[in-house]
Amino acid sequence: MAVDELDTRILRLLIEQPRTSVREYARILGIARGTVQARIDRLERDGVITATGPVLSPAALGHPVLAFVHVEVTQGRLDEVGDALAAVPEIVEAFSITGGGDLLTRVVARDAGHLEDVIQRLIRLPGVVRTRTEIALRERVAHRMLPLVESMGRGAGERRGGGR
């Protein structure tokens, strides 16, 4: 989906000031409230905006340990194992991957012992062959989308011939 410069400006506001009203966004941007709302509706409909809820901190919720667990799965059981992973609350994300393993999970835990308990639970799942765990020491780049959105917005201006 093409994101133009106005979309980029709206997305920036949504990211940086998520609790602001559409009316205030319109005032800041100097455009009609209906235009802002229509753009937001289109971005939601097109799947660019996928959520509007708060971003929660696992550490603040008592789960400061972050690990990435690679899961190797018996051939033909990927869907079954994926469904089973969804039942483990400490797994906050899981992806099918290429390379070393079949699934990559992002796991949070209270401490190292709790992480071991979660991994042991994964190992016991039918269809799991083995796991490999990597513990994150420190977040170096937080999850972000704004730099990508801004680069796309700049590209839209350049494609129209108005590059900066």
C-alpha cells in the first residue's frame, strides 16, 4: 500500500501522541477533521494500522527476562505445535521461519528458573523435536515503525517528482 506524505504525518502523530483526539490531530496538521478521520479509517482498512491499544512492558508486569526460543518441529506438525504455543502465556510472539529451526518464539519470564520451566513445557509438546534458546541481554533498538513510515513518505514525494 502506498503511504503518502500526509499519511506519514498522521502516522507520526498516532505513534508519538496516541491519546490525542482526531480533532487535535486535524488542528496540528492544519487540515479538516473529516480528512484525518478518513485517512485513519483507510489505513485501518488497508491493514497499515493493526492495533490501537497500549504497548505493555513485560518487565513492568514482573517478567524481565526475554529469550528467543527456536523450536524444531516434526515434519507435518507445524500447525499443531503453533496452536499449542498459543496456549503458553509466556510466549508473546511466534513466527514460522527458515534456517535453524521451524519456529521462532519470543518468550518472557520472571527469572532464569521460570524460563527453564517454560522451555521444559515447550520440549514436552507433541511434535517438538528440540529447542535452542538465546537470552536477550539488553534491548538496543526498541520495536519501531516510524523510521520505515517516514522513509516511505519521503519516497512518495520523490515518486511524484517533488523529492527533498
